[in-house]
Amino acid sequence: MNDSSIQTFRAWVDECAPGRMVFFGGAGVSTESGIPDFRSPDGLYAQKYGDVPPEEMISRTYFDRHPQQFFEFYFDRMIAREAQPNRAHRKLAQLEQKGTLSAVITQNIDGLHQLAGSETVWELHGSVLRNYCMRCAAPYDLDAITQLHEQAEDGVPRCPKCGGIVKPDVVLYEEGLDSNVLKESVNAIRRADLMVIAGTSLAVYPAAGLIDHFSGEHLVIVNLSPTPRDRFADLCIQAKVGDVFDW
């Protein structure tokens, strides 16, 4: 871990004008909370789950064709009910309360930023905490959809009101991102002087392409492994996100 780079980063945060910092985070932000990432050797994509790759299991096509198998995988591997915010989540909430940080843009679906106290959070890929009936749009929280899943003979949660399948408000492969979330994310990035990208391989588009809208003073990338955008950054720190945000 490069201590001098971390000190430089923290100095840039301290010097940043109010509301001119934006944070863009991926799965590596939540690994310290016990939630596995996707592409590391121990990540979700490296795990076996029958003969179907995880990338296929969390696609819209698979959801529509095999809802029973989808929900078995979803509740087994993608719900981390006991997870709590870690050092990075808490520090980002503090920076927002201080007035430095304008927004958190996250690829994560765990809701830990809000649990830590962050208010302006743009969830590119949705949240496991929100669920809705695909037929009548009735909303269900995590406890409710879990109960419906456990009560269903085939494990597929169905709306008690109309019988429609209750779908997590999570963006699956083959689905588009929410246009308003994208718009607000782009606006936050364009206004920023300091953009911090952390815990993401920057391999998933269109989310990774959002950083093309940044034209501010300092771009910082914090990730355990190199990313395709490192050459564009003013500072690259190969360290755990929690270590870098622990001050």
C-alpha cells in the first residue's frame, strides 16, 4: 500500500470545494462487509452453481425462462442480510454530511451506503431492498419478498394481490439502466472537481463509461488490481477501499 499516494488523496479531499467531490463505487466497496465481488478469484463469477454460469443466471432471459432456478440462486448468493456498512461507507456518509461529497454513484445493490447515512445515492444497478410485482406494480421490501419466496412451493415469489411474479428492482444482464439515475449520475460527475473511482474493474458498460463525462481537476482510482482506465487517472492506489477511506 502506497502511504504517500493515500496521503495525497486525502489532501485532495480536504482541499476540495464544497459539493465538488463525487464517488463512483463497485463491488470492492462492499467486500469488507462480507459481500463477495464478481471478478476476483473468490468472486461470484468464479463460483460454480450447477452447469449455468452466474452471468447467465442473472440475465433477464434466464429470469424469464427459469424463474425457479433464478430465485434459488438469487436468495442463496446475492442476498447478504447480515451485512453492515464498513469504513468506506461510513467515511463517505461523513463527507456528504460535511458538504464535500455531492453524490455516491454505485454499481452495488446492497443498500449499505444508505444504511451508513448517505442520502444522495444513485444506484445504477438497482437494489435488493426494493421489489415490485411485474403485473400490478405493488411494492415489496426484502422481508416481504423473502417470505413470499419461502412460502411458495416452487420458490418463486408471487404477489398475493394479483398472482404476478415479484421481481427484485435489480438491473439484470440484457436490461437497460434507469434513465433518471443515469442522468443524475452524469450531472454529478460533470460538476465534480474530484472524482474517486473505487472497488471496480471498470469492465461493465454502460456504467464504466460514465467516467468519460468527468473533466475536473483530479481523477483517483482505488482498486486492488489495475483497471483499463488507470492511464487516465491522476492517482492510482492499489489497496483495499476501506484502508484508503479510514481517516
